[in-house]
Amino acid sequence: MPRPGPTNSILDVAGLTVGHAEDARLKSGVTVVIADEPATASVQVMGGAPGTRDTELLAPEETVDRIDALVLSGGSAFGLDAVAGVQAALREQGRGFAIGPVTVPIVPGAIVFDLLNGGDKAWGRFPPYRDLGYAAATAASRAPFACGTTGAGVGATTAILKGGLGTASTVLASGATVAALVVVNAVGSTNVGDGAHFWAAPFEIGAEFGGLGLPSPLPADAAVPRLKGVARSDAADAPALGGNTTIAIVATDAAITKAQAKRLAVQAHDGFARAIYPAHTPFDGDLIFTLATGKIALADPLPDFVALTIEAGNVLARAIARGVAAATPAAGDQLPTWQERFGHELP
């Protein structure tokens, strides 16, 4: 049976720190994952409305093969400024890709659309995301953090519930760890029909998101899509273009190549399909970064890598459900949290 790491979070991957910064009035925030040493990375985009920075360099054929950090941010395209704040913090630390006497921190990033979530977005001339990115980077540590209404997940929503930031980890038989960190801001729903049960239930370990399992029998209308901003009777109508997006980081301490990191990102998208219905729509920017610190060599490289790719989807599905289940209410929310709506509490 799979088992989570000590913190059941991305911090269980050796060589990573995580930082968050948020603004409750804005109802938005930033989360950053920083590698102690430059790490192998890649990305796979499968949603139709992504917002990204420096993702092209993560293709296997491109020159730079390691990065310093990854950024997940709210704010739609304005949130891409968070990357500049993280770069500023890392440059102060002397981090970056060396080009002669100059070092350039390599920090790809991605955003979710949270501009219509009830927060105050009247920020004036300059969006606050560069400063939030800097604050998140300087706060990065190995201290455990809460799922739910944290960092980049502060303003996240789904079709019927408040979304959030989720994380989970699994220790593999090879001794390597694979973990996920995700901002759940989907046009679809993480829940079966209109009930409390999560689509990710078959992959839950213990009662990490309530232990409810799947409903039996399944609701007759379980296959009817729940879409953000669209009444069920109007399901043929399109939600706002780009008004959504779930973005994630799947990290491992296994030693893998950049090409393998790309394959890991591709297969990890199974986790979106296991936990969100519908996923990968034209109105989501669904994206997964992969990050490998290379601390553990795989003894049996091909079978161990296959096991890693399979578990990546499972751990991401768990992280998605945990992000929604742990969300907490705040002033001005437009949707209830899972715990408010269904009266459940997490252990």
C-alpha cells in the first residue's frame, strides 16, 4: 500500500523549501517552491487558456536544463509579476544561471484567474504581485504549511465550492518520494454531483480529505458537468474564457533526466482527470510543472521510473481533494467551503 511521507506534503521531497504570501483583502496570493540547488524541471500544458512565464525553456531540447524555483500565483496575467519578485530575492542570495560575471535566476511560473472572486482588485498603477513574490521567496522554509486557503490558493474557487492550495506525498518502493503541490481553481468540480464525496476518493490514504469514499450508488446525475458560473440548466453556455485554471508542481527526489521530467509531467495530468470533472477544458489553463532534485538514484531505472509516473497522478489527485477539503471561509467569499456546505471536519 502507498504511504505518505512524514508531512504528507511537497516538503517530503529532499532539497526543497516552500514559501507563501497572501493578501486577504485582495483575495489572492503567491506560492513559491525553491530548490536548494538547481533542479531538473519540465512542464506540460493541457488546458486551453494558460498563463505562463519562461515555460519554453523547460522543453527537453532547450539549453538550460536546471532551474532555481517555480512560482504559482493568483492574479491572472498580472500575477506573472510574482516571478520578478522571486528572482529579486534569489539574486540577492547569489542564485542563478551563470553567464560570465552575471547570474540570472531561472524561475518559471504560472497563474490562475482569481480576479472575480470578491476581492478588492483596485490596486492602482502597479499590481502587488512582484512584492508578494518577493515576500513568498524570503519566507520559504521547510516548516509545515496548511492546505486550503493558503498562498496562491487564497482566492481559488471551483464550480460549487471554494478551492484552495493542496499538497500530498508518497514514498515509493524504490525509496524515492513523489509529491504534489496544486492550486485548485477549476471550471469543473472536485465533487461527485452536488454532494460531499470527492472524485479522488479511490486514491485517498486514510482520511486525508474526509474518508468518505465514493457514494453508493452514484447519483443519477453524477455525469452532468458542474461548471463555474453556469447554472446546471444552462450547461451548454460557456463559462468566462480563462476565468479558471488548476496549476500544479509534481516534485521528486529521484534522479531523472529532463526528458523523463517531461514524461512525468505528461502522465501526472492523469491526476487532474481523476480528481476534477471536467478537466482540461478550453476555459482552463491546466498545467503541471515537474521538478526533480536528484537526491536518490533509481536502482532499477525503467521499472522504478514507471512506478514514479503512475504514482504521480495518484498523489496529484489526493492533493487536489485536500486543497478543497481544507479551505476555510473568509469575508466576501462567493462560494461556501466544503466543510461549511457539508458539515464535515477533517481529522
